[in-house]
Amino acid sequence: VWSAVPQGPPDPILGVTEAFKADPNPRKINLGVGAYRDENGKPYILPSVSTAEASFVGEADKEYLPITGLASFTSAAAKLAYGSDSAPLSQGAVAVTQSISGTGALRIGGAFLARFYPTSKVIYLPTPSWGNHTPIFRDSGLEVKQYRYFDKSTVGLDWAGMLADIRAMPQGSIVLLHACAHNPTGVDPTQEQWKELSNIVKEGKLFPFFDMAYQGFASGDIARDAFAPRHFVSEGHQIALCQSFAKNMGLYGERVGLFSLVTSDKEEKARVESQLKILIRPLYSNPPVHGARIAGSILNDPALYKQWEGEVKGMANRIISMRTTLYDLLTSTHKTPGDWAHIKSQIGMFSFTGLTQPQTEALASKRSVYMTKDGRISMAGLNGGNVEYFAESVDGAVKG
Ligand code: PLP
Ligand code: TYF
């Protein structure tokens, strides 16, 4: 029956982990997937997560959640993103639903816009963007196009190109914005640039669709990292917002996320939520409960919340210290040709090193150092025990 089914390519990011696992070299390093590792290179279970989980394990039932999820979690998660002083939140004008992490939020959002957004079926993504964005939106029924974002020559933001492309979008188009800690480049607009973007998006009557997968990971400060969506909302934009708790709570496999839409008022919100339910029911009926309970417990308990904020800061700071260490090793110790300032200036979990595809291939085959072939490294995979080996390997690859 399936003789005509062609072999498909593996996921370009998750495929790196497969190659890493198959490598017997004890010094091997996996900088492919964006998953936080502690200073010993081990997955990190946040102590706030363990405490939250212990408070209900064995006691909470396993009943179905409502279609839109656990209300105590969804309302707290929306507050985390929009801010407790958000006008549309206090007016009851934000439609929310729990989602299968950030990916599920993007998919619900894409499908909702494909079904109901009146003006356009085209979504513009930055070049480059997270590799899964294109298939998610295409499979949601939207047409995917690009806007300029990254400037290879400066290893920074192509601000002029970005502005020109957004200004040229047909009125009413959908524009995807990474709220903070852009994946894969680690390059974000400044707050001043976000303000200008808000104006331009308004002038073009564009629909701003935010993907916030790394709240807290950019600056270590939860509120500061939400600046862009909060600013857009305060300027009157009715945004869509996707949240993931994979990174900032380390709940990767629990699949905890939120999708929300700012609407005009309570009545509109009720209509929108009714359609979100109709969309979700035939997809997966209702979301998983365990991770939402963990996240909800943390967000709703002031002491646990404070503890969690400190743990997020700890993860962000360890990544920042690895940026400094790597920069110093490349520039002072090895005098590796090139300007490596971007290692320090880039934000969040990733660094776009500027290494070429042949260099990344040589690093994998000769040194067992694995990264995506666009030269992106997950900074969280570096630690005191492997950063010297990594710097020496990069130096070797660059000097050829
Ligand atoms: N959006 C971006 C930009 C990402 O990097 C990721 C991956 O972590 C996601 C969304 C969604 O991830 P998840 O579905 O694990 O929450
Ligand atoms: O970019 C990353 O590494 C993370 C993790 O299909 C990820 O966003 C990567 C690929 C994928 C799902 C998650």
C-alpha cells in the first residue's frame, strides 16, 4: 500500500542529536538542539518545578481538562505575558487556550487565522527563522513568505532591510515576530526599534503574530523579555501570542503552552473562544494536565514564583558567562581569525557563530562537535568542562 511513500529527510535540528548519540567519542559535544544543560552538561530540573510537582503528585486526579485547558494555569500564564496591569486582560478581552507547548500554540494560531482572519492568508517570517515555522504555518493553511532580518556581513540585525520589507507588505498581511531571543540568530531589535516596528505595523494595518518561546531567557528578566508584545498591546494592536514553558520552566516534554488573541471586548472574546474550542476538539480534544498543573502551581504561589524567577535568572546568567568565556578563549587564547564580538552581543539560548557549513561538517567528523549546519550553537550545551575543547576545535576549523 505504501510503496509510493518517499523517504523524508530528518528534522534538521533533532537529527543532530541522532548523529551525536551514535558517536562513541567521549569528548563529543552536542550544541544542536536548544535545550538547557547545567554546568555538568546534564538536563536541569528546576527546583521550583520539583516542589510544585511534589505538592500534588499522588493526590490530583487524572480527569480530562476542559478543551481550553486548566483555567488557573491559563489565566496566570496570560498575566505573565501581558503583565498584570494589561488593559485588555482586565477588560476580559483576551481569548486564551492552553496549547501543546509553543508548537501547538503556533499551529492553533495558524489554523485560526487561516479560518477566520478576513484580510489575508499570507504570513511573513523573518529570514532566517525557527525551521519549524514554515511547515507549521503551511500545514495550518497559510501561505508563507519572508522578510529580511539577519545581516550576514555584520552578524547583526538587517534593520534597513527589515523595515523596507515590512513597509512593502500588502495591507493586512500577517507578520510573525519573535518576541525575544530570536531563534536561530540570537539577534533582537532594541526597545526603540520595537517602538518603530509597532508604528509601521500599524500604518500597514498588518497583523502582529508573536512567538514567545524564550520569555526570561533573553535578559533573565521575565517582564523585560515581554517588552515587545506588551508595547504592541499598549499601542492598541490586537496581537496573537504563542507562549512556551519548555525553556523557561524546563518543561520540554510536558508540552505546556498558551495561545492567546487580543479581541475588542468581552463579547468578541467569547465568540473567538467558542471557535478556538471548535478548532481544537477534532485536533486533540483537550490538552495534557500534568505540566499545566506544575506551571500553574508555580505561577499562582508567590513564594514559588519568586524562586522560579531566580532559577530562570540563573539559567540566563550561566549562558551569558559561557558567552564571555568562549569569546575570551577565541580572541585572547587562540587568536582565532575573525571578529567574535557577536558571541557576546547575541541574546538567549543560541549563537549564530558565522561558521560555514564545511566548517560545521569538519567539526562534527574530526572533533565530534555537533551543531546545526547553519552554524548555530546552543550556548547552553557549553560548560566549564567542555568550552576549552570547543574553542580549540573552532580555532582549528577556522584556521583550517
Ligand atoms: N518557537 C520557537 C522560536 C522555538 O525556538 C521553539 C522551540 O523551542 C518553539 C517555538 C516551540 O517549542 P515547544 O513546542 O517545545 O514549546
Ligand atoms: O530550535 C531548537 O533547537 C528548539 C528545539 O522540531 C526544537 O526550538 C527543535 C526542533 C524541533 C522542536 C524543538
